Amino acid sequence: MVTLEKEELLNMSITQLKSKIEELNNNLNYLLEKKEQAFLMTQPKASQLKEVCVVGGTRESIFDKYVIKNEKLDPAIDFLQDEIKLLEDYLNRELERINKYDEWEQKVIYLRDTGKTWLYIACNTPFSIRTCQRIYKNYTGKRTIEKD
């Protein structure tokens, strides 16, 4: 599994962070479905006479196969659950930090995180382009921000 580096996490916008959490949730659901399918293979089934054949040689326990498969899946599932929890906690802290700003400043931050241009943001808020850039710069904590 791939972990997010600290620099990569700090440079993500809120929408990118939500997208990453959703991607990890999809991966987790996939692994949980694989685990459930392996479990269902251990459950009793109705016997079918045409498939009852004796293959000589080895005897394997279906439950042992299930346990072995789970030994491979469980660490990946645990990792994804931990990563999702960390990202959700980080997202909640970021949203709390944004709530410290007033309504218009929140709108500037939201519009910029969704990829809008500075001119569009300035036209939809009561601020000038330079003021919008300053608000976003204070929010991100970066010295310089990209201008478009």
C-alpha cells in the first residue's frame, strides 16, 4: 500500500483530500468483499451428485485455506482503516481551521480549492484579486502562491 508523504498531504486541497479518502474507502470495500467471499466458501453447501468425485491424494480443509487467505488480507485491511482514519482526522482539523475565518473568506478558500481563477473569485466576493490572494496565502501558510 502507498502512504501519503507529509509534503504531499500538506499540498492537497480539501477536495483532493476527500477524493483520496473515497479512493481508500473503495480499496477497503474491495478487500472486505474478497474476505467475505473467502468466508462464504467455508460455509456448508448443498451437495451436487454430479460434482462428487474423489480426487485421491491430499485432504485440505476449506477453513484452513480461508485462514491463510485472511493472513494476507488482514494487514492490508488494517492499514487502509488506519490511513482512512488519519486522513479523516486531518480533514476535520482542516475544516475546523477554515471555520475560524468569516463567511466570505471561507468562500475564497473554497473557490480556490475547487480550481477557480483569482478573477472569478474576486468577481464573486467583495474582495479584490490581491486581497483574495492574501486570504488564501494566510490560509495555506505558504510564502508565495501561484497566480493565474
